[in-house]
Amino acid sequence: MQYSSYLLEWLGLWLSIFLLFNIINPIPIAATTRMKLPPNVTVPAIFGFGDSIIDPGNNNNLNTLSKSNFPPYGKDFMGGIPTGRFSNGRIPTDFIAEMLSIKQSVGAYLDPSISPQDLLTGVSFASGGSGYDPLTSTISSVLSLSEQLEYLKEYKARVREMVGEERTEYIMKNSMFLVVAGSVDIAISYFDIPIRRNMYDVDGYASFLANSSSSFVQDLYELGARRIGVFSTLPIGCLPSQRTLAGGISRKCVENYNNLAQVFKSKLAIKLDSLSNSLRDAKLVYIDFYTTLLDMIQHPLNYGFEQVTRGCCGTGLIEVAESCNKFDTVCSDDTKYLFWDSYHPTERGYELLSTTLLNKYINGFF
């Protein structure tokens, strides 16, 4: 009896410590929680445009180094398949589609095995290495945003043949269109090569990107999209690769990279607000990706992460795409890492980002 009494006291003590710890550092909500939409609101499909953050494999058959359809990419994806997603598992469009009760994953439009049902519930046209600046996709040999728009036109024609004009327009009007671009523009087209720096100062290039984003949103609108979410860039200077390349021996966040990202996100927010007033019945949502990811980097323990300055693949300092491959070892527990490679978040990182952002901005789409 005395032994049982001591055991109960110890269990009570440890339970108290556990509860106290999780009040201070709450365990994040699982992203698979379904969102409750307003009455009489439906979201039949989700579409993605932009860069590698939401590219599920459109680059697989392109002649580019910007690919990830090989191990260890996709090791935690359904079936452990390297689909071309730039992560160990699912990416934001996948999680958002599941939270909206559409489907578990959003496939690549250029996947030759894409099914009719997948077409009707949404696909991604995004291409890793792309950006608002046409120079960016040229450097990476990937799909430009204008090419992604052409594929959307082709998509509409295919769907129109399947379900008719009225249903096609319904899908376009009520679905969610997500645009994620700008980070590669800053990292490569502005800071890695001198062409754009010789043409624009920081403010000028940020305006150039914001104007390009605005034009792209208007093009989506002209094709029938009405619910459009546009993400700001990542805090590009704090990504592991940029810390390694430009952060000095201590690998600090690169301030001039982040400064350009911040100037751009301010101009982007203003542009979208202006467009909201001019595009009839459009729901344009500015999504602050920068601030949410930066908070994870600055306060990792609040999100359950132990490592935020290195990726899980290889050394975590520079490996990305072709340099993160089957010859690299990976970390023992990728759920403790915010980044999978030196540029892209882990599945767990994307899960928390998607949950946080959708909860914050979902009402703006309706």
C-alpha cells in the first residue's frame, strides 16, 4: 500500500509537470482538422501556381536541375513515393485541400497519370524555380508563370469537354487559387546574378515584383478565378542555404535578403488591396507567409522544433534538389526539423504553416 501511495504521488507530480509544460509550450493542432465553412459555401477544388513550395511534380519531365522526384524526397509521403514534391512528405496545397475536405493531396497538372476526378477537384501548375520575374524561370529552365497560365487555359478546355461550360465556370468561380512566388526571384535573379541589381535598386525591384504579381492575379481573374490567395515570400535570408552562402561564418540571417522580402510584401499587400476594390466580386487574400515562418525560426520550441538553421538532408547546410539525393543521410527524426533540405520545410513544418495560415485567413475567401 505504501509503495502504491508513492507511485501515485510520483505520477501526479509528473502529470502536473507535463500539463504545465504544455500550457507554456502548447502542442500544435494537427493540420488534418477539417475547416468548417460558412453556410451554403463550397470549395470544389484547389489550384496552385508559382514555385517549389507548392510544386507536386510538374518539373519531373523538364530538362532542369530543379527536381526532387528521387529519394530521399518523399520518404514520408503516402507510400514513400518521391513524387517531385520538394519535401519529405506533403506540401501546403495538400494540407489545405485536406482541411477543406476536398482530398488528401493535390497532384501536378503535368503528371501523365492525373485522373479526371483529380482534374475536377484541383491540380497544381506550380514549377520549382519559377517566379514573378521572367528571368527567374529562364535561369532555372522551368515553367514561367505565363506558361502556367497557358496550362490553366488548357485545363479549362479539358474540363469543359468533361462536364460542360456551366460546371466548368462554377469550379473556376468557387475554387481556391493559391499563388506562391517571389522567393526565388530574390535569391537568384536579384542577389545571385548582377543583371537585375544593375537595373533596379531594392525598392525598384520590389515594385517590379509587386506589379508582376498584380498582373498575374488579374489574368487569373480574367480566366474566371474569384477566390485568390497570394502568399508573401519566405524570410529568404533565414533559410539554411542563404545562411550558409551569405550569412558569414556564424551563418546569421542575411538582412539585405530579408529587407527586400519585407519591402516586396508591403507593396504586394497594397497592390492586392487596390485590386480588391477594382475587380468585381473577387475575393483577394494577402497571406503573410514571411511573418509566420520567421516566428517558427525565432521561437522553435513553441512549435516543437529543435533545429531551424539546418535542413534534415545531408549536412543541412547547402543540399537542395539534385544535391539532396540517395547518397545523403537524413536526420533521425525529421519532425524535430523545420527544414527538410536547405531551402524547403519538412512535412511537419508545412503542416503547421498550413494550419496557422488557413485558420488566420480563411474568412477572407468568403
